[in-house]
Amino acid sequence: MGEAPGTYRKLRLLDAAGLGRAIARMAHEIVESEGGTDGFVLIGIRTRGVPLARRLAAEIERTEKVRVGVGLLDITLYRDDLSTVAASPVLKKTDIPFGVEGRTVVLCDDVLFTGRTVRAAMDAILDFGRPRKIILAVLMDRGRRELPIEAQFVGKRIATSASEIVSVTFRETDGIDDVWLLDRETPPRAARRAPRMPRAPRAPRLSVSAKSPKRRSKK
């Protein structure tokens, strides 16, 4: 995801070089886990899951000399919050130019958060057939899950707070490879003054106008 309005950059998580290394490692792990390149395909969730899937495929082709199938998936109509998104949601192209029946589908996304996007993506894939299995590859896992969904291949894990956002940008979609941890801007706090407690009234001071006469002792 790109940078959200009302946020500021808190910590850089991956630069372009680090992002490239993470993807190269993930590609190697996928091939090793599946025992080669036969029988699995990559499907990227729009938007930034697509460049991740394509880069994984390019890295696999570079090292294994085999071109793995890559598909693009739009999950808009499968979201569980569709009714709150918009009256007329904008649909993007889904392009899966191969059958998923009996294959291993490596589902790719940029950030794993609540798990709801992945759940919607799995529902969408099952409309195309029954894969042998579905596994998940994400560039960033920020925790705070709301559904029992975990990624098998992760570029980087980071624990986040509820106010923080992980922003992933790719050269293909945003013009730059970068990953930042963002936080939400908070309005400046007005100076708070503790209420003053009312002072207790002071006892009036007695003014002595004249010295009292000394008493003489009788002998």
C-alpha cells in the first residue's frame, strides 16, 4: 500500500536493495519448499501483490531457468466490508491465464495485516477451481491478525501498533522501491493546566500597637 493521508514516516523498514534481497530469498524458499518449479503458480492480489508475484517469477526464472505462471486477482466483490466501501465499487481486471485445478497456488500480497484480504482472495480463487493447496507469500507481515491466517513465506516481520501503517511502494506502481513504517499524525495537545485549589483563608494577624507593661515582682 502507498502512504495514507494524515500520516508521517516513522521508520524505514526496507530500502530498494533490502526489498530485492527479501524477494530473492522468498523465491528461493518457495522453490525449495515445493521441491522445484513444477506444479505451482503465482497469483498476485491487486494492487501491490501483482508486482511482488511478477518479481518472484522473474527471480525464479533467473535462477531456475523456468518461467512460472503469474495471475492477477481483483478481490473487490469478495470483500466482507463491500457494503461500506462504496455504492459502486471500482473493479480491476482479474487475469488468471491458467487452470488452478490440482495445482499449488502461491498467493502473493504486499502486507499481511488482519487476514481479511487473504480470506477474500481464497474465496475468489476457489471460483476458478479447486487447487491442490493455497500457500501465502507476503513481503511484510505486521501482525495484529483478526482471522486465523498465516503466511508461509515472508520478506520481513514487524510488530506494529494499531495506529501504525506499513507502506510498501514498488517501482512498477509508485515509481520507487521502498517500505516505511508510518504513524498517524496527532493534533498538538493544548497546554493543560491543573486547576488551582482554592487557598484556605489565612488567620488574621493581630497587630500589637503598644507593649504591655512589665509586671514587677513583689519581694
